[in-house]
Amino acid sequence: MEAAATARSMNPAIHGEVPVPSSGSKPDWLHALGGQPVILGLVLFVAALALYSPAGRYGFTSYDDGRYLSDNVHVKNGLSWEAVKWAFTSYDESNWHPVTWLSHMLDCQLFKLDPAGHHYMNAMFHALNVVLLFWVLRRSTGYVGRSLMVAAFFAVHPINVESVVWVSERKNLLSMCFFLLVLGAYRWYASKPRISRYAVVAGLFALGLMAKAQVITLPFVLLLWDYWPLHRTDLAASHPAGVRAMGSLEKKTVSWLLLEKVPLLGMSLVDAGLTLRAQRAGGAITSFSKSPLPARLENAVVAYARYLGKAVWPSHLALMYPYSPGSLKLAQVTLASLLLLLTTAVVVARKRSYCIVGWFWFLGTLVPMIGLVQIGVQAMADRYAYLPFIGLFLAICWSAADFAERRHLSEGLSAICVVVLAGLAMAAHRQIGYWQSDLALWSHAAAVTSDNYVADDGIGNSLLEQGDLEGAIPHFRRAAAIRPSDPLSNINIAFYQLSHGDLSGALEQYKKTIEFTQDERLRAGAFINMGSIYDQLGNLPDARKSFQAATDLRPRNERAWVGLGVVTQKSGDLNAAVQAYSRGVAIVPTDVGYLLLAGALRQCGRADEAAAATQKAKQMSENIDQTQRFVDGLLTHPR
């Protein structure tokens, strides 16, 4: 990609590092633009935005977007001091990521719940990350063409579609943004080490951790960065001219470099502890009894190999690759292990510093997401590759450029890169199209994977939202057949039975759901539905227990408090009913909630308060008489 400029006495073939061309070299088309990094950055930014612009026409997906945005009372109303406090203290969605919550709140403040604005902001963050990656690599290595190619691969690779088009994955984009800013700031610090500059690095790292915990491996990456391209250690035999042209950095001992990372490592450990605590609170961590360590290690090895395959040939991409402990064959694990060991041996033996950094960047940054601590039900995920694949892109682009330089094939390599980038962009465009609707997204996932009960649940939910209950139920039953402990299919089968008047059958399905999942939201929903069924059956004591269990699990669930108020009022416990209704309308004020509160207050002899609650209901209701009839129906004892 770039012509050589240093004397061969530096022996660049040994280290594979060819500097920025000098005036006596024959420039290629990339070098012609090398003096205009702003133009190249703008081209990258616009190209990334253009690729993802179709997403602006899509809606939210039902998979997590409701929890993060449209159904989240803390987020959808925008920024407020109460919301900011919640963001820093909440473990909702089994994560502690206040910066991500604040970003979503700001979007809601600006765009309300119009999906277009949220999608365009995701696309802009991705485009910004592309430019930052180009800037960081160019500033750290001095190579324009290679840095441009790495950033371009990152911009258009289909594996990143999930991170960009899925609004809930804002956390991926934000954490990457701060991660890249840290890399840029770190070189600035390393050029003149000072506490004030180190504080900037640590501050940016803290923001990254508060966006998503995936960046906890940053201290490890910085050690790799010290080795190459910064060359702050004598482990590298020579100093490439391209880096020297950007300003030589003072050498440090390995012990100094390790000690330098201790504060950052401490931040990583604290954030890891907070994340594990949040995931335990949300029931997201799979126990070792359900997924033994040997099964996790086998899945990790095979997942590494599958990620490599998707980096080279990104096909059969899906939102969910289900994890099934013990399902892998010995041959799969053996071949994957051999691939990883052989690749590592070749990388180390070739002694190309950029290959070593790129390969161990890939291996190391995937560790938190590789499944040794099993979170959720996925064996792997496209979104987990957003950060690690940069290491692969770096190793591939630098190796290809080195090969082309030694054989004077730079022009041919440039043409090949354009063709490959065009192919990747076309594949990404196609992958983006699958996100146009939940039905298309999950139908594609079911088509490219096997025994995907999550995809069947997704298809069923999509059909259910379209009012096609009879079309949805076969998918729920198939999901339950693949995985009997799947809570979502059991919940939806219960809904089907309930709609067909089978109250006892629905009750049993909800009990299965509570048994099979530790997800507080799902358990609370099942308890609420059980409370309603017990109410219909005239079993007020069990109805009260069910609603109480729901409020214990989700104290901010308005439906649980209103349901508890109804059954306690029917039971004659009016004070408890007033308290429950009051909690409900404080969370989500509704005309139904205020009319129920007014009725309970009136029965308690608190006429003035009842009149005030009725007035609030009238202000909120479009048809107060119709709402009153609905409330009267709720309070009618079953026959």
C-alpha cells in the first residue's frame, strides 16, 4: 500500500513495518491523499453513515428495545435528576452502565420514541468510531493506507450490523468510542508522562466502563500497544521509521509498564465486580450445575474458531446462536483447538510485531464475552466481535501490505482491497435488511441456525403482535419442545390457554415459567398473570400472594400494585388497597389507577382525597364513563 522510504539497513522485512513514503518514492493513490487525513476521515464517516442509513426507516425490535427504551419508565421520559440518579444506582437489564442509560435518555429527550432518531444516532456513533480508529492507527503508526484499510473493514464488515442497527446495543458503540479515545490519549500521555495526562486516560476509561464492561481488558491492550506500535519496550528489536516519524517515545522497562497499568487494572476489577453483581441480581448468570466448566471451555474454544470463520466469510449471521451445554462433538472441539494453537504458533514464530498484537488483541478482548462466565443463553454473539475483530483487521491489513511491499504489488493490493470492501458492504447491506421487522429478523435467524428456540419464540411473538395467535402457537410449542425450560415459550403457551378459557392449564404454565427462570421481569409478569387467574377463580388469598410476590420482585411495576390493590379491596382490606393504588399511580399515573384509588378512599370515608383522585382521573381519561365501567368490572366478585 505504501512504498518504502527507509534504508534497507533497517531490514523492515524482519518486522514487516514499512514507513510512510519519502519524496524519492513512487507514491500510490493512497499516498496521494495521505496529506489530507481530514478528507479521508470524512470519506469514512460518510460511507459508514450511508451504509447504515436504511436503518432509519426501521422500528424498534421487540428483543430488548422495549426494556431499554419504549417500556422503560425511567428512560422514555428523557433526562431528569431522578432519572440520572436511577441510572447510576440501577442494575436493570443485569448491567451497571449509567453512561448508556444517560445516552438513551438524551435520545428520548431529543427524539421521544421515534425510532428513526435512535437509529441515526447509533449510525453516527459507529461512523465516529470508524474515524477514531483511523485517527488512532495513523497517529500511532504513521501509516495512512494501512490505517485507512483497517478502519474501512471495521466500517463495513457485516459482523458489526448487530451492534449498529440494534438500538439496545448503544452500549457497544459508546464503550468502543471511549476505548478508542483512551488509545489516542494514551499515546499523548506516553509522549510526555504526567499525572494530569494519566488522569485523562483514566477518566476516559472510566466512561468506557460505565458504558459497557466489555472494555475491562483495556490494560491488557495497552500493554500490547506499548510493544507495538508505540515501542515503549526493548522487547521489539527495532524502531520502525513510520513510528519514528510520528515522534520517538521514551523506552520503559517491562516492570514499569506493568506498574503503570495497576490503577487501570484496579478500575477494571471494580467494574467487573459491579457487573457480576448486576448480572446475579438479574438472574443472568448460568450456574455451573446447569453449565459445567468443561462444557464452557469446549464452547469457548469452538466459539473462537467460529468467530475466525465469520471474520473471513461472514455468512449465516444471526441475532441468536443458542447455547446448549454438552452438545458439541469431540471432533469440533479438537479441530478448533488445533486451529487456535497452530495460528498462535505461526504468529509467534513469524515475529511480526503487528501480527502478535493483532492476534492477542483478538484473543484477549474476547475473554470477557467468550462464555467462561456464562451470561444469557447465547453460545456466541455478533455484537461481541465489535471490539475484538479490530485486532484481526489490523493483523490482516498490515500483513497484506507487508507482503505486497516486498513483492512490489501495492497497486494490485489496493484493487483487491476495493473489491473485498465492496463485497463486505453488499453483504452488510443485505444483513441490515433483515432488521426491517421482527418477523424478518427472527425468520432469518431460524433459517441460518438449527434448533433455535429463541428464534421460534421471536417468530411467535411477531405473529402474536400481528394478531395471529393461531399462527404463533406452533412456534411456541416448537420452542418448548426444543427447550422445555424456556420461559418465554411457556409464558406464551399460557397466554394461548388463557385466551381459550383454560385457566388451570395457563396457571400450570406460569408456574413452570417461575420455576425455570431467574429473570425478575419474567417472574414478576408470571406472578401478575397468576394473580389475575386466581382472582377470576375467586381465590383471593392466592391472588394476593401472587401480586405481592410480583411487587417484591419488581417494586416499580405499576400493574402489580394495581392488581394487589384490586384483590385487597375485594378482600376488605381497604387501607392496604389505598396504599397499593397510591404506589401504582405514583409509578405510572393512569385514569384507571386514579378511579380505583378514588373508590377505595371513598369507602374509607376520605371523601376529599377521593374527589381529588377522581378529578385527576377525569383530566386523564378520554371517556370517564367508559373507564368507570371498566373499573367496576375489575372490582366485581367472580360468580
